[in-house]
Amino acid sequence: MKAVFLSAVFLLLIAPTIAQKSFSELTIPANYQATSIARSDALQAIVDKTARDVIADKHLEPDQLGITLIDLRDPQHLTSGDYRGGERFYPASVVKLFYLAAIERRLEDKQATDTPELERGIHDMIVSSSNEATQYILDVITGTSSGAELPPKEFETWQYKRNVVNRWYSAMGYANINVDQKTFCEDAYGIEQQSRGYQGNNRNALTTNATARLLSEIVLGRINTPQRTAAMMTLLSRDWSKPSTDVDDQPTGFTGRMLIERKLVGTRLWSKAGWTSAERHDAAYLETPDGLKFVLVVFTHGHANDREIIPAVGGKILDALKR
């Protein structure tokens, strides 16, 4: 009995070490190079005018809006313009785009097991924007799980594992973002609140620049294999032509609303929207019949119930690009 007791104590003592050794970092894709995006005076002028007009028309404060536009017509020479593109916003469900890329990396490296349940979770995280599915996917990516608060040393190990997604994006040159928190319909509790710093000091944060870059790298097949990025694009595809009574419907309630209002038949849309009681965002990629291909990311704060801001930005950008 004494030997059994000592063995149990020994296992408890070495368990954190075993867990740390079995933990794997996310790997950078083979031959990956950070996407080069050059500032375009023409695109910058379009974004600046759009921001000025929308701020005036919708009575926004200057810091309540962020916009990034990237022209993808020449994949080898991407150009962009932005308004407050490097400023942090709480990203709401747009963060799920970052978790999508991370879980696909785990699958490609065989660091996660592809099962029907995992596929269901990935689908619901992106297509339905399910917070519960996102919680599950982040657990799979990081090897952590929700539960009671932990003592400092144990929490340090837990938080290190949870931060694996941040380290991955940082290694690829993404800056000024925080992507290590679950999304909730109500609030975080226990260790999730401990991870947030109790006062929300460690909440998720994204910039429109970082979001536009990731969406561009998915579109261009650079963040993973062609097969994996094609699967991501399938999940992000939005059929905005189907009527919906849901004002927060991802295909029709955000950038897609502009396409409906203008009856832009033939324009294709891929996107990931996010909204809370304070934020309303959309990260969209559009292809028009006349050859335009562009990523447009719009973040707003303090005007979550104004469903006209994002379509207004999209419309002004589209008009200017067509000219």
C-alpha cells in the first residue's frame, strides 16, 4: 500500500512536466513567407475619404471605426490602404477566423485527430458562429480546458499552453493582437476569467490590418496547403442572394447587405462577421464580375445596433474602386 501511495505522489509531482513535454507548438507552414503588402496612395485616398464620409454621416467618433482595404488582383504585388488599421478593437466573433487557421494547422501537422465531431465544431464555429463550438475548438488547439481557478504555478503552465496561438501568429509576423480567449454568449467564469485578468485586461484584441492580412493569406492559399485553405474558403463562402429575416445573418446583415441593396448579381462573397452589444465587425473578401478582387475589413465600436455602417463603407469603397 505504501508503494502504491508513493507511486501516486510521484505521478502527481511529475504530471505537469509530462503535460508540458507532450505539448506541441503550432508550426509555421513550410516555405511560408509573410505576405508583403505595399501602401497604395490611390487606395489610401479611397479609404480616407470613405472614413471621413461615414464618420460624418453616421455621427461616429473618429476612434469608433477601423478599415483596411487590400487589392488582391495581382497576388504578387498586394496593395492596401487603411484607416486606423493598426489600432486594437475587441474582435467579437471575427477572432474565429484566427482559430480556423490554427486548427487547420493542427490537422495538417497531425497534431489533432480529424473526426466527424471536430469537423462539426469547425463548421459551426465559422458558418453558424457558435460560441460553444469555438470553445471546443480552442481547447483542441491549445490542450487547455475551462474549469476552476488555479494556483499561480499551475495557472502559469495552463496560460502558457493557451497562448500557443499568440506565439504562432507572432512567429509569422503578426503584431498587436491577442487571440487566446474563448468567446461566450454571456461571460467567462473560473479559469477563463482568471485568464482574462478578471478586469478584462487580457481580452481578445485584433486590428483590421492583421485581420485583412490573414484573410488575404487564406484567399491566396499561403497560410496552409491549397487543400486546407480551399476548405477554409468553403466555410467562409456566403450566399447573400438568399433572403433572411435575421438582421445579424452573416451573408445578408453585413457587407452582403450592400450587395443586396445594389443588386450586384454575380458578385461573390466570403466573410466572417462579429458582433456584441458594443461592436459590429465584418471581414470580407469580394470578387465582382468585372474583375475586382479585394479584402475589406471594417470594425466599429459603440454603434452595434447601427446596421448601416458596414454596408455604407462597403458601398463607398466599391464605387471608388470601380471608378
